[in-house]
Amino acid sequence: MITLALAVATYLAFNLLVFLIYWWDKEAARNGEWRVSKSTLLWLAFLGGSAGAVLAQRLLRHKTRKEPFRSYLLFIIVLHIGIGLSLVIMPQWPQTTLVLLEAMAQKPKP
């Protein structure tokens, strides 16, 4: 149970960090200062900060009309939802995949 609580706390903290980075980028855009690159913003979303990215996009109205940024962020969100649903439906698949990969790595090829 502690592991789950730690995972949830880490997820929420990372998404808060992503939200703050989007806010910082929005402020930099307003003030004509140094900006966070689009690829960095998308990587942060891909690495687990998609909820913070979407929340910042909606609340701060940041990057709402920029293409292909919007499409990439939407793809990341759909990917995260798909992975989440697959873990709910088949919670054992990551372990099974790792066991299979280990077995494949140990088998000598003829």
C-alpha cells in the first residue's frame, strides 16, 4: 500500500512540476524572455506529465492553437490512457513481457 501511495504522490508531484514549467513558459512568452522548447514540453508530457500539461494548456490557454504540438500532446494522452487501461484489464502484462524478453535473451541462436 505504501508503494501505491508513493507512486501516486510521485505522479502528482511530477504533474505539478510540469504544470509549473508550462506556466513559466507562458510567462516567458508574455515577457519576451527565454522559452522552454516545444520538444522539452512534449517530453515532459510523455514521461508522465500529460495531466499537468493538459491542465496547464486549458487553464493557462498555453499552446492551444499550435500545431503539430496539439496533435502530439493528444497522441501522448491517448497513449497514456491506452497503457493505463491495459494495466487495469491485464495487470500482469509488464511482468510477463519482461520474463519473455529475459528468456529470449538467454536462448543461444543456432
